[in-house]
Amino acid sequence: MRQGLLKPVPQLLSILVLAGVSTAMWAAWLGWDQHRDAQPDGSTTGPYEAWQVIGLVLTLLVPVCWAASRRSNAGAVLGTTAGLTVAAFYDWSDDASGLFMVGVVLVMVGSLGVTALVSAVITAAKRDGRHHPGANAS
């Protein structure tokens, strides 16, 4: 009976760890750049550069793949999505236009979709890579 009660603990722990890692990676890659760049034509860009977002995505692939390869798809998907959503909400909530929620929802939906896809691919690759007894018996 006690073993059954402890079964969800590793999943919950992986969700919390991945959420923390995702939030920390957001802060490391995107949290420090808060100003928009004015172009000569009067337009503005930013606050993030493409290399920062690409760096964040590539950095987060490592813990997502690690969690998915250990059958912790809930941690990989839910933890990463929750961490990025919370970080985006916190980072953008001072936007006076109120449109920041559109961006937060897009971050949530995008990270949910991508992490689910990556987790499914990792899980399928790991399952196909297992040695099945009698598979080479020809």
C-alpha cells in the first residue's frame, strides 16, 4: 500500500524540477534584456534577439530529452510548459497595453506542443531502440 502512495512522487518531482529549470533558463537567456532597440527608421525591435530565444530552446532541449528518456513525459511537458509560462507572465506583466496575455498564451501553447512532440519522439526512439529477444533470430 505504501508503494502505491509514493508512485506519483517521482512524476511530481520531475515536474517541479523541470519547471524550476525552465524558469531559470528564461531568466538566464531572456531576463536580463529588457530594452527595445531603436532603428534609424524609427521602428523598434526587441527586447530579445533571435540568438537568445534559440539559445533558450536549445538549452531546454537537454532537460526535456533527459526527462523523456527516463519515462517522465509529464515532467518534460508539464514542467517545461509551466516554467516558461510563469516566467513569461512575470516578465511581461508590466505591459501597459494588456496584450501581454496573448504572448503568454502563445508561449504556453507553443511550449506544450513542442515539448509533447519532443517527448513523444524520444519515447518512441527509446522504445524502438530496445533489444527484443528473438528479433534477430533468422
